[in-house]
Amino acid sequence: DALKKTWHSAVYSFFKLDAVTVQYLDGCLVHFFPCGACKCKLPAGGVRHFQDSKDKSSTTNIRHHANGCWGKEAVDYAFSGGKVVQATSGSVFSAFA
């Protein structure tokens, strides 16, 4: 919970933050962010954020994933101050209703 307080970027709204897990992949500490889309376009169903690198606070890979599943327009809207709500109907349009 303390770590979640440091996640301020709008890109986190595209992921299920209550389901983030800590994993080890080939001995590397990883936070796994499950995608908030009803049907994630990647087989993993989310994105791994490696914590043992210099850029562990970078959100580039997370944003790239959000662009792929939600669309660049939706991500840009969130970054411009628009409110993003997790979609439950499977329609990206319902996320902005």
C-alpha cells in the first residue's frame, strides 16, 4: 500500500492497481500490473515493471502497453487531465462516460 502512494501518473488508471503483484523473473524483482481492459491484447494480460534497473520509476513500458490496449487517444486524454474510469462493459467508450 505504501508503494501505491508513489504511483501518481495518469497511466496507472489503465491498470488494476488492487491486483498488482510482486514477482521474480530470472532473479529480478518485478511488479506485474494487470491490464484494466476487459480483453488485454497481450498474452501476459498485463505488463512487467522491472525494479532492479536505473529507470525503475519510468512509466514508458506501462504507457506503451496502455496505448496498445486502450488506444493512444484514450491515454493522451488521461494525461491531459481527463478522468478515466475502469470499463466494465468491454467498450472503451464506457470508460469515459
